Amino acid sequence: MKIDREKLHSPFVEQVERVSGEVFANCYQCGNCTGGCPVSFAMDYGPSQIIRLLQLGQEQLVATANSMWLCVGCLQCYSRCPKGVSAASILEALRQMTLRKGEDHEDVGGLPFPFLKDAPQQAIISGFRKFVS
Amino acid sequence: MMMKIPYYPGCTLNTVAKGFDVSARESALVLGFELKELDQWNCCGASFPLTPDNVMGLAAPAKVLANASSEGDVVATLCSVCYNVLKRTNKVMRDDRDRRREVISGFIEEEYEGGLDVVHFLEVLRDKVGFDRVRGAVKRPLKGIKAGAYYGCMLLRPFDDVGIDNAEAPVIFEDLLRALGCEPVEFPNKIECCGAHLAMGGEDIVTRLSSNVMASAAGSGAEIIVTSCPLCQYNLVKSRERMMEEGGDLRIPVLYFTQILGLALGQDEDILELGSGLHDIRPLLEERGI
Ligand code: SF4
Ligand code: SF4
């Protein structure tokens, strides 16, 4: 991994901080968030690793990782963070920044009929909010 | 006159979770108050925007709150997600002047400063009715039924905004179950996520998380699981279906807490929508002579 001075404060990193309302330097990498995260097992990088990569200005790795799409917003990370950092807000910021470019994560037209028929409205609505621009 | 509490059902309770709604309304009447559905309401948006930058996500819940404020000074919910979204939005509208201005002038065009008290039906039972009075109204004690209280996420987190009970070791659910005659069972996954909106496209992960919850409850001796969230309910039930198709075996009915409440208060089983098959608690009740 190449770390360079310019990338540490790239527009991307600054935008994620601005949108999420979080300050990456507050995280001291204890790993509590990743330990409590129910989906970290399936993430390319767990929440603390995403924050570390952002601290090191690694836009490419962060933007292409599946982590933002797997975060369920359960807030265990925030709830157990000794520094009051919300990894959930950071992952949501990454999602929002992608969706705002019009890059949807779910194809609405392709959703299976049984899901649309049986699922609680809240599943469909929150799914749209998280996955569709 | 009977006390009336303004009530926000939300979309899901109006459609696929009618049993949750009906059992709560009927139970309230037995306990001496009415859950009075708001005259005007819309969807809460089903997820609280996790970034301060997303003001638009506050518009729908703020509209619900502004409408509700003309009907009283409190609003009660049943769905954990509605509760979480409305309560958190209310806090923003009360404490954050800048975002409040943006929501009002940019979207809802109605003054609202967070004056409402957003409460969950569990809180109404605990704080307004009192679990002792609930116990006194029980006609059909669910004696010895071992129940796992599944809180999930939205009822508890984040503690500083929601605060219904201790975020790591809550007891409100267990206290209610005890009042109904059940024997609450502690299980490790009671505050873990079911997979939430990954129901859309992330079935494998949902199956893993939800079956962990059920296995954790069953492994601790629970005979039923009790929830307050239609999405948890859906994810648990669907995950079981998928597991059974693959030869798994997990038999544990998943019910809304108000269905259990309704049963204990002696309501007609037909109105409670108790479900069928693995989902049905009636064979267990029969076996125990309840
Ligand atoms: S719990 Fe907080 S401080 Fe620890 S690694 Fe996660 S974000 Fe950083
Ligand atoms: S909110 Fe997201 S990152 Fe945080 S613990 Fe839950 S799934 Fe993991």
C-alpha cells in the first residue's frame, strides 16, 4: 500500500468526513466496532479497517469495498465505541456518495415477486433508501 | 371517560402485520385505555438517516410528528423501527436549530419544535399502566412458557437517543413476560441484529444472522421468541423456511409481544392472527393445558 501526503487530505477523504459528520482522527483503532459488528465476517474490510484506510487516504480500497453495502445500521459499533465514533455514519456517507452519483446498488425492476408480495413495507422502503438513488 | 393515547401504526402494521396492531388495540381496551389512531399520518421512512448531511430523510418522520402534535402531546408506536425513527427525528427537531429550520422551510412547511413525547407501547405498559396492573388483568396465565425476548437493534440503540432501557442488558420485555406468567429466558443474541434491510438482496447473510438468533434462543431453552419488530419477525420466519428447505430443524414460534399479551388477557384467539405451522403457539398451549 502506498501512502502519500496528498492523499491523506484528498477531497474524497474530506467529503466523507463532511457528509458523515465524523472525524477520522478520533478513532484510535481499538477494534471494538469490528468485534461487535454482526456482518464484519462478510465485509472486505470491517468498520475499524475502513476507518483506518480513510485515515491513510486509501480512496480506491474504501470505495470499492463491499463494506458499505453490508452495513445493516444496527449501531453496535457506535454503541460500543469508547471514542463515540459512529462507523455506521461513515459507511452511510460512503453509500450516499455513491448513490448521489446515480450508481444504484439494487435493480428495482429485478426484485423477486415473492419478496415484494410478502415482505413488510419497512423492508422495501428501507432497502430502497439504502440501495437506490 | 377512557384515556386515549394517540397512536401511530405505520405502514407495516396496516398491511402484513395486522395481528400486531389488532392485538395491541384490543389489549389496550382491556387495560382501560384506547390507542387512538392518528387522523393523519404517512410513512416514517423506515430508516433514520445516519448522516447529519441527509436532511431530506428527516422530512417524512418530521411530517408525522408535526401532524401528531395537533392531536395531543404524546404519540405511541408499536413497530420498533417507527419508534426509533420518530424518536430520533423528534430529538433533532427539538435540539438542533439549524436542521429544524432546513426541515421546516425546505420540506414540511409547518412549525414543529419537537414538543411531542414519542413512546413505545412497551413503555406505556411499564410507565403508564404498570406491569403490576397488567399482571392483575391476566385471565389466562401463560404458566411456565419459556419465552426468549428478542429486542434486536431499533428498540435499544443508540442509547442516548432512544433510551427505553439499558442498551446492553435490557429487562423491559422480560418484566412484561413475567407479568403474563411466562418464564423469560436469557439468551446471548437477544440484542443482535436479524439482518434488517438485507432482506432485500442479502438473504444469505439474513439467514445466518436470524438463524443464529433463533438457535441462541432455543439453545438457552426458549420455547417461543417474542419480538416487537415486523422486520425481525419476517427475517426470522423466512430464514427458518430457507433452513428447513436445506434440511435444518428449528422449531420455535415467533410472535409479537402483543399477541402474547392478548392471549394472557384472555382475548379471542381468532383476532390475534396467531399464524400456522411452526409458527403457531397453540399446540404448545394445548400441551401445557393452558
Ligand atoms: S470502536 Fe471506535 S475507536 Fe475503536 S476502532 Fe472502532 S471507531 Fe475506532
Ligand atoms: S452499524 Fe454497520 S458497521 Fe456498525 S456494527 Fe452494525 S453493521 Fe457493523
